[in-house]
Amino acid sequence: MFIIDKIIESLMVEREYDEFIKLLKYFVGMQESKINKIHIFIENGEKYVIKDDIGNDMSKQFKKGAFVEGVNEKIGIEEIIISGLVTNSPKNIVIHGMDNCMNKEFINTIESVFEDRVIICSGCEQCRNLLSKKI
């Protein structure tokens, strides 16, 4: 019985995730793009740098947009980023340093919601500049 319970639980979680993705896609589809391009730089571990197309740091704006009054739960950085992406509905999302990402589900969620708007960088000058600052 334990195995059957685990399979059912797994199927329910998968169904809920699929419904969540559909809902996010709906929100993104209903909104006008507020930003042309967002760059997500993933450093080793769970450190993310979020910039717009002209290099402005978007992290504070994303965090401010994810704040919900009366909610005391700690919101993870990945949830803040996804919330900011859905809110701003950028025309393109460029993910830099994907190999550094520890949470592959985070990347999968972005790709599932934004589909053809997502570009995976294979090592541009911005990536090299960011990595060279860490050394």
C-alpha cells in the first residue's frame, strides 16, 4: 500500500504543477510586455543577478513586487524571480550560467511558462565579465 500511496501522491503533485504552469502561462499571455529583455545570471550556488537589457539591476524591483502584505512566509529567490518575470512579462529572457544552477526545476518552470521567449546563453561577453569579477 505504501508504494501505491506514493505513486498517487506523485501524480497529484505533478497534476498540481501542470495546473500552476497553465495559470502562470495565462497570466503572462494576458499581460503586455513591460520589459524587452531580462537577463538572469546564475553564479555558483543559488546567487542570481537580474538585469534588464541596458544593464540595470532588477533585483530590488523584483523583490518589491513579490512582497505581499500580511504574509510572513519566507519567499525564496527563485519564487521572487518567477513572480517578477510573470509580472513584467518580458519579450525575452536570457539565462546565463545555467550550468551553475542547482535547482533545475526553476529553469524548467521558466521554460514551461515562457516557452519560446527563453534563450539559454552559451557563454557571451557578459557571462565572462561576471565570472571574471568572482576570481
